Amino acid sequence: MSLRICILETDHIRPELVEQFTGYGAMFKELFKRQPVAAEFEVFNVVEGHYPPEDAAYDAYLVTGSKADSFGNDPWIETLKAFLLDRYKRGDKLLGVCFGHQLLALLLGGRAQRAEQGWGLGNHSYQLHAKAPWMTAHEGDLTLLISHQDQVTELPEGATVVASSEFCPYAAYQINDQVLCFQGHPEFVHDYSRALLDLRQQHLGEDVRQAALASLARDHDGATVAEWMMRFVATPRS
């Protein structure tokens, strides 16, 4: 039996990239097709005010990345926060990536803000701190593609750090068996990261851009994280 996952898409990608990459919801669907846990996905763009029907039932809700600040007060963000808090109180499982990772931390009592470290870009490696039943075997550090200038700076009460680095101390966390979040982007592919770096060249500076581009020579563990997410969802709540 397949898991049913609701993807809450929190952005529109740059117009010049739509033809090749479609959007974050589509990227996640493509990513999850490559992991072994059977799952079906529906995408709702919450920036446009689209949400699942009241009577729809899902095994988990996934909040994507966004160019918006998780600590912003845009009306659509406030609506999303109210929706997610309701789902959390109902006991639903919640997954977050980048913006979603930060928003859920904020919503549940933590803190997120503009990072003093500056932009996180390219390929980044994290030390794993936990070995949970939903985690398949993984040797060495966890490597993910990243693109963020905000970070979680304080975890919600009861949260456990799953992965960290000196640059990003709270790179992944879980709250019991209900919430699992990653700062990195498992759904990104190298070509999309390169395209973002090219489009942001003026804001980043050439030295920063070149260092990030060089890091893309390494592979990343997006497929591993995708499987972990689905196994986390599939694990019965205690």
C-alpha cells in the first residue's frame, strides 16, 4: 500500500528555469520516484492559496523551500503556519526542507533568522548524530546541495539534532516520531544549483560563486534523504 504525501509548495521558481525544472513540487516527485518506499504525491501551491480539501487524508505533509523568509509575515505564510499548527495538533507527520525546516522550527517554539555565516551554497557535508530505525545504513558524512541565507538558530523543545556542521549546527532535526526536517535540498540536482548560482552572480560575488560551483563536482545524498523521509513517515507512531 502506498503512502500518501501532501506537498505544500511554498514558491515559484525563476521564470527562466520553469521549462527545464517545472517547480519544487515536481522536483520532489521526481526525487521520490527514485526511492524504494511506495508513495503517491499531491502538490498544492500555498503561495497561490491552494490547500488540500478538508476531507483529504495524507500520511504526511511536506513543506518545500522558498525564497521567502520563514520569519516573514506575508499573509500566505501566516495562513500556512495556522494550517501546519492545526496538522501538528492533530498528530499528523510533518516534513520540512530549507524554508519548511525553518518554518516548522519557528512554529513549534524554536528560532530562525538571517545567518551571520552568510550564504550557504553548493554542496555541503554534515556530521550525522543519530541512528534511528528509519535511517538506512550510511557511511561517512551526509552531503546535500544547499542554497540558503537563513538558518535555524534555536531548536524547539524536545527536538533532536540529526545532522550538523560548524556552518549549520541544526542542519537536520526530528521531534519525536512526528516531525523531520532538513536544511539541505535533497530534491535539487546539480544543474539546478548551477543555474541558481549563475542567476545570483551579481549578489554573491565571483569568488563565492566559483567556490560553490567547484563544490558541485561531488555527488550528494538526496536519494538517501528521500528514502529516510518516506521510512520516517511509514514508521508507526508510538
